[in-house]
Amino acid sequence: MMQTFFNPLEVNLLVWLGTFSCAFINGLSKGGLKGMGMVTVPLMVFMYGGMASTGLLLPILIFSDFMAFRVYRKSAQWHQVKKLLPWVLPGLLIAVAVGKFIHDGTFRDIIAILIIVSLGIILVFDFFGKKVNLSQSPTLSAFTGLLGGFASMIGNAAGPLFNLYLLSTRIPKNSFIATGAIFYGTMNLIKVPFHVFAWHSITWNSFHMNLLMIPAVIAGVYTGKKIASYIPEKAFRMLVLTIIALSALLLLIK
């Protein structure tokens, strides 16, 4: 009875601890060490498989977003979210329609390449002392929202795209974290019915497992906030750029 309660998916101890670690890492990411959560995407796929891992990870991400927003809510920039959200739903719907037929490895390669190209453009502009703001272009905002919705639904892989988009606006560190929490939290909540009723990747047992991971998320968020408070703005920007690059490479090699 106790074993069933603490291990509803009946996984081995290594997988259980790996899932707990992924929940903690996602908390770290949402708490301020932005981008670290992308490391958990390939880890969860390795442990549970493609579609099952996205359903198991989603409630963890939602709770992480809620905790991050609770901590940083005063710094949020809502107008940045409003530019992208109208385009997210079409991206999600396209992903739901093709999700059972498309090979998500191919799409991840495309996402990774787009991230690397966009990152390169920003770094070049930084090197020459110029500023590029992706949010100033309605076309790029629409493209980011559409592609982000698709990437998020297919494999919870929208993080680098939106982080790069926000990073180009050069908003302060706390605003960056809070605005990301609002965007991801809203987008992830929209995804829940599709995972439950269309893909059946969220079940009672998987949600039970999610509830067991809550302490890890809480610990991660507050640990991430503490660490982020010691990181200067410029160093924070470089940290996020580095993690985005590593995330793109992870998507390519997974």
C-alpha cells in the first residue's frame, strides 16, 4: 500500500529519484536560473519516452510557474505576454493535430537550429554595440508565439525561444523571470485538456506522481531565487545566453 502511494507509476528507485531531481531543477529554473529546466526535457524522455514524458512534466512546470510568479509577481511585464499569447493557441492546435504523426526529433532539430541562428544574431549585435529587440517586430512576435506554442506542445521545448525573445528586450532580471512565469504558466494551463483528452498523456497515476514532486519544486524555486539574487544583471544575461546555447545543443543530440 505504502509503496503504491509513493510510487504510483511503479518505476524503479533510480527513475523515481531522477524524476524528483528534474522537478528540483525545474524549480531552480523558474526561481531564477533561467533555462536550466531544458536539461530535464531529454532526461524525462530517456526515462519515460516522448509523449508520456511531456504529460508527466507539464503539471510540474505549471506548479513551478505558479511558485515563480508568486515570488516575482511585482516585476512582471504583462504587455510582453499579450504580444505572444494570441499566437500560441494556433501553434498548440497544429501540434495536437500532427503530434501523433510527426517525428518530434525532426522538429527538435529545426527548433535547435532556429535558436542557434537567432542567438548568433543577438551575439553579433552585442559585439558591435547594437541592440536588437525581437518584440518590436509584430511579425517576429507572431512567429515566436506560433513556433513556441508548437514546440511547447510537442516536447515542452519552447523555453529557449521565449527566453531569447525576452532577452532581446533587455528587461531587468526580475522582470525577465516574472514575465516568463506568466507566459509559460498560461501556455501550460491551456495545454492540459489536450494532454488529458487528446493524447491521454496525463492520467490519475501520473498526476499522483506530480503531487509527490511538489516539495522538490518548492525547494528548487527558493534555492534558485537565492542564487539569482547574487548574480549581477550582465552576468545573468550571459548565463541565460549560455544556457540557451546548451539547451539548443541538447535538443540536437537528444
